Amino acid sequence: MCGQSKLTSGDYGGPSGGDGSMAGDRLREWVRADFGVDLSSVELTRLGADETAELWHGAGPDGARFAVKLSGGAAPAGLALSAHLAARGVAGVVGPAPARDGRLYSVREGLRLSIVPWLSDHGALDSPVSAAQWTAYGALLAAVHATEVTGALAEMLPREDHSHDRIAAVVRAVDNDVAGRMAGSAGDSEVAGRMAGSAGAADAADPLARALAELWRGTAGSVAALLAQADCLGRELRARPDAAMVICHGDPHLGNLLLGAGQQVWLIDWDDAVLAPPERDLMFAIGGVLAFAPVSREQQAWFFDGYGPAEPDPDRLAYYRCVRALDDLGSWAAAVLDLGGHSQPERANALAIVRGMLSPTGLVTLALSSPRDLGLYQA
């Protein structure tokens, strides 16, 4: 989240057991005024990787719990879509509570404020996912993909065009930054002074930035191959008019899956919702995208028990995997190089993620291998 409107623990002293901070008090007042919901406590969570949003855990005096989100990033189409899906009975999707004026969110200091029930304390990344829950996850995505969306909501949702210029630009900017840092550390102060972002001669020797630069330089061939493959696949797919567009969550990895009792699962965070071919979502179940949480063949089989018969297009899967790898790689690498905008622990964590992505089992390696070569599915 950017600008002076950001409610952070640094600005307001942080949650003190929930409602002891100024930020918490203000948030409770906003929720009461805008949604008619009284919260006895709110606590800022560390959940999610969206830097344009904050997620708070709120509790009411009657024991009811809510997820309270302040967002300055994605368009509100995801809120409208989750409400649409919930209204049509898609199990595992919960829509936002309406504000007093009937909208799905309110606006406070330029940020969108929304609330939904707090569904579970158990995420699929932190708890074992049973075979039944994998099957329920597949059935949930199948129901999402089968739901029709028309009219104003369809106009609100972005539409897949198989282009990735913005993402590629971030990766190329990191590549230029790394080149500048390496040149600067070798004594070229003129080059060091021109380095991108927050870089300069003074921070060229920062140990985390230096480690990222050396790691990046050692795998430069893989990064270049990833960019080239994404560009090639994107051109081919733009020339093909055969794509069946469906509602896609856009980011249904295990970090956005909550677990309940029995077969119960919920899919949360619809900010990246898009009209796209189903492969946009299916890649998260075919091998996965997280180096520390790969999807096994057995788990994939359980997923498709719920999803139903499917013949994913290998070119689309490969394209989406390449773009996801580039997006994650560029954003986490940029965080490592951002000395002024991220703390040392945050930058160290970002470096660990980049290292994992570039490892032999990481997403970059996975993206450069065809799904059939990996034996991840059989069409």
C-alpha cells in the first residue's frame, strides 16, 4: 500500500493485543460506520504477499470473526465476482458483506475497505490437505469455471490476451540493475551511479543485493530462456482464436485455500480474477508453482477426481507457468534490491524465495520443462 493513507504498525505503534493501537481504533470505527458491524478487537495479520493491501482479523463481542481488508491495488471486480459466485451457490466461495449503502466495499482515505467472515485458521500451506479436500478443491474450481458471467460484471473483469509486457519489463529492469551493481562493485562508479531503482554506489556492496546479483548472474541463461519462451508462446497463443474463456480465480495456489472439517475448503482472495482459458487456474494443480509445496501426481489425481475430465493444452500451461515464474521472480528480486522500501528480514526472505525459484526443483526450472516431459498429467 502506498502513500500517506497506509495504516501500518510502524505508523501507529502496531496492534497491542488487538484494539490497543490507534490504527485498530480507527479501523473499528470505519467498520462500524460503514458496515454496521461492531468489532471488540482487530489485529493486523501477516498473511498474504500483496504489498498494496492489509488484512486484519476482527472479532465481535458475540464471538463472530471477520477478515477486514484495506486495499489500494486491484480493481473491485474480485469482490463483485465472489459475491456473484456465492449468490449462485458455488460451494467454497464467500462474498463480502454489503456496506450500509449497498456497495460491496467502502472507501476510506483512498483505500477500499471490505469485510468477509473469518472462515478458518487452517490454510492449505500450513495444514495437511486430505484426499477429500483435494477433490473438493477440484470440484470448487470446476464450479467456478462453469459459472456464466455476463453484463456489467463481465465488462469489469480483465480478459486474457496472452501478453506479459509489464511483467517482462520488471524482469529486464532487475537484469539491468544487477548488471549495474556487478559493474559498480568492480569499481565502475559511473555505472554504479546509474543503477536502477534505489541502487547506487553506496549500496552496491550490500550483502543481500550482492548475493542476489551473484545468484542472478549464475542463472542468467535460465532467465533469458524464460523470457524468450514466454515471448514465443505468447505470440503463438495470440494467433490462435480457439481459447474458451471462463471465469478464473487467477491465483488459486494453496496459500489461498482454507481448510475446514471433512471435505470443506474455501478459495479466498479474488483480486486476480480474470476471464481466461481454464489452464490459467489448472497450472496451480498440475505440478504447482511453489518450490516448497509441489503438487504430486497423487494429489493431482485427487484434484481431477473433483474437477472432472480435462485435456489441458500444453502450450497454454507452459505459457502461464512461464509468466508466473517471471512475475514472481521479478517482484521478489526487486524486493531484495529495494534497500529503502523493505526491511532487512523482508529482503532476506525475498532472497530465499528467489533462490528457491532458481533451484533445480523451483518454478523457473519447472517452467522451462514441458508438462508432458515432467509427467505431470496425461491428456
